[in-house]
Amino acid sequence: MSKVIHTRVDDDIAEMIERESSRTGKSVAQVLRDACLTHFTKRPENASRDAMDARMAELARDIDEKLSAMQEALKREIRERYRIPSFREYRIFYDLEIEPIPNNDLDSYDFYSWMLRCAKAYWRRYGKWPTPADARQFGNSSRRFEWPNSPTKE
């Protein structure tokens, strides 16, 4: 038994149907019939149980792969965003964004007090107290100052 369904389609869909018809050599009605049958047989309630289980397993694998990739990307983003920078990096940030180094004299008391304020800000933000033993972080002038061992000592 054959049924006729009257419907309107957009111009781009009609062009696509006509292109498929001319490409395959089938009539427009045959192309539409094949499209409907293909859509109908792809529905889960009409597929066999084994094929559906295989498809579900494939989808689960795809989801697991995408989820693990997303989790790794999120972990990388969190690590980069919440990583604790070295004191040297923080000193540069502090100099540019918060308080510039006073009068660029690295041997003055002003520089020492600026470094101490910077170290206290670093400690408040990251919970780590820098030690001047690492000349890469403090520079050579840090050896001239007596640096406190903890943030509470002035």
C-alpha cells in the first residue's frame, strides 16, 4: 500500500534532493523513498539488539575518550592557573602591577623594605616565605641584607 504525503521543503533541501537524483540517476520520489527507509531503519526500535548494543558500546567508548581528554585539558588549565610562581616571577609582577621598585637603587634601604613588602605579599598570597639563598630569585644585593626567617619577624 502506498501513501502520498504532501509537504513543503526549503529551497536548499529541494536542490540537495535534485542533485542527489541527478547524481544517482534515480527519480526524486525514489531518492525520497530511500531517504525515508534509511531513516526508518536507523531508528533504535527497528534495529537488532546486537547492533544496538554494539553502537551503544561504541558511543560509550567515544564518550569516555572525550571525557578523559576534557579532564586532562581541565587539569592542565587548573595547574597553570593556580600554580605558585617563583618569587622572582612574583617580584616582576609586584614591580609592574602593585608597587614599582623605589629609585632603582638596589643597595638602598628602600629597596630592602620594598623586597620585604613584596615577600610579605607573596607569603600572604601563596603561603610560602622566600629565602634569599637562591640568588636567582633575590639577586646579588640580597646578601647585603639580613633577611628574616619568617614573615612574623620584622
